[in-house]
Amino acid sequence: MSDWGPVFVAVVLFVLFTPGLLIQIPGRNRIVEFGNFQTSGVSILVHAILYFALICIFLLAIGVHVYVGQ
């Protein structure tokens, strides 16, 4: 059996935390901006820290596993 849990969690979090795609923290004009398709260095750093924290929680603390195959 293949464990696809880490792959699934990483892809979903990557899409959700891509700066400027859905949400940007901090934004250029406000603290939070939605769907502006722009980014900054500070925003990349904040999103990277949030991504790292959540992926550690989901994979190490909770231990998400999705088994696919025979």
C-alpha cells in the first residue's frame, strides 16, 4: 500500500498558502488581501512560516495517512 497522506496534505497546503493566489498576509495596502495576484518578500516569509507550521502539525503531530492501492 502507498501512503498518500503527506503528498495530499502538502499539495493542498501549498495551493492554500501560495501568497497572492487566494489570500495574502500582509497585503500591500491592508493586513489581509484576497486574490490580488501580487506578493512581497514579507508575505512570502509569513506564508512559508505558516506552511511549515501547519505541515508539521498535520504530518508529525496528527499523522495524516491516506492509503491507496491493494
